[in-house]
Amino acid sequence: MSTIKDMPRNDPFTSGHGACAGCGMAVAVKNIMRILGENTTVYVPASCLIVISAMYPTTNFRTPYLYTAFENTGAVITGIRAAQRRRGLSSTVVGLAGDGGTFDIGLQALSGAAERNEDVLYVCLDNEGYMNTGIQRSGATPFGAWTTTSPVGNVVKGKREFKKDLMAIIAAHDPPYAASLSIAHFNDFVKKVEKAKNKKGFRFLHVMTPCVPGWRSDPSMTVEISRLAVETGMWTLFEIEEGSSRTTYRPQTMLPVTDYLKLQGRFRHMENDDIAKLQDWLCRKWYIHYGHEAEQPVCAVFEKRKPMRTPQEEQLHFI
């Protein structure tokens, strides 16, 4: 498969699940499963995906499907693959975990599986917070974002730390394959999932999955937010294959981060000093991934935000 036109029509992740309208995670999982196919064994830790896909006594996965605790995705998929080898069976073993169960709670088990080069596929569905348990901050939550545990007040306004560079941690394990994906860049998405499916050893996919209630965004804007994340440098599309890293999509120019922030209520409190701090961080990140070849007109100047809601935000009743 090289483009969206090559996608299989079968749906191992069926409709009727309980995801919110506009859920980026549901879009990602549906299409990942279409590419992996029915000869797949799925493990899901505690996360939004368990809640929406395992309404007892039914499930939306038309494949073997297991789930247990929050922290052990790397360990469980290792055990599943070992059991398959013992019984002479073979399927794609995939763990579909959230950012809380990957960046934070599950990092130790993830590192162990990667270091041993287990023959499994680990997918991090990154909605940048513990959304299933009440929208708490995680290591994946970006600088400035509101969550219930990084609230906005007179002294502290949102999360004060920058997002953890998880892909750098994965790269340190020298895996056969690791890649970042976006649901707004679908041909790139298809190629990377297909490549991960066909490789052996430990493979890691990191997918941005916008969360409508957690990001306080319009359900119809999920794909556009994902696109702007890449165009502003908030999300970078690249892959690491057999020790070599390469960018798979390079924006023609860097859009100001305000284009991304203004579509999400979790950032609406941010003042110009914090926006400038985030923009500076993004520009340094931009240089790391793209070098000095790509133009960066917004690194020195960005659009000043007024302390008011946009018309689009006014339409969202939960902001």
C-alpha cells in the first residue's frame, strides 16, 4: 500500500463504538486496523480505547482482543508473542496505548520490550493527556495547555513544562523501525503503518490523536488541527529505520503557532509572553528536524493574540 486508494475495505475495528464525535483516536485506530488486517492480535491497556471499544459483553474488534492494566503494554504484548511462538502461531501483535500509558505509567515496560527487540508493534495514540480519567496532564501535554491538574489561575497558567521527546527515547533503543504519524497526512500514514506491519523486531508508531473534550475543540476541526500541528512545528513527521532518521514531510513554510492554538480552548488563556516562549521552542525544534533550508518567517515575529475568544470558540458551549 502506498496511498489511501490502496486501503483495504474490510474493517477489523467496526462501527458502533462509543468514541466522541471528531475523536482522532477512533480515526487512527480504524485505519491502522484496516491496514494490519484480521490476522492481528490486539492488546489495549486502560485508556479511552478500552471504554469505547469494550462495552461488556461485546467488542468492536473483529480480532483477538485483550486488555488488563494501565502500565504493562510492553510486557503483555511481549508475552502474547512468546505464547504464539510456543504454540507455533503467528500474527501481528499490536499494543494500542495512550500517551499516559506510554510516556509515563508504561515507559518502563515499553523500554524493556524495545531494548529486547521484541517482535511486536507498539502504537502510542497521543491525545496529550489522561483524557479517560478526567483530562489530567501527562508527559505528552504541551506547554501552556490547560488540564484539570495544570489549571489556569492568577499565578500559574496551564502546564509549565514542554512536551517530553518520546521519539528521542525510543531512538536511543535503536529499534528496527519507529515513526510519527498524522491523520491529516494520510498517504504518509498508510505507508508507515504498512512498513511497520511488514518488519520484524520492535516497531513503534506515534500518532497524534486530537481529543475534542480535552482540547476543547470543534469536532469538525479534528483533521484541520492535525494538519496545522505539522505546519506550525507542533508535530513533526519523520521515521527512524535501521538507525537512520529521515523527515517524511517538510512544510513549505512555518506557520505561526497561533494558527494552531486559536482552534483549541485549552490554549485560549495563553498570553503573548507564553506564546513567544512556545514559538521560540518550536523554532529550535524546527531547526533540529529541517535544518536551515526551510524558511522560518515566524521565528522572530508572530501574530499577537488579543485576550478574547474567537468567534469559533464562542460557538463551543463547553468552553
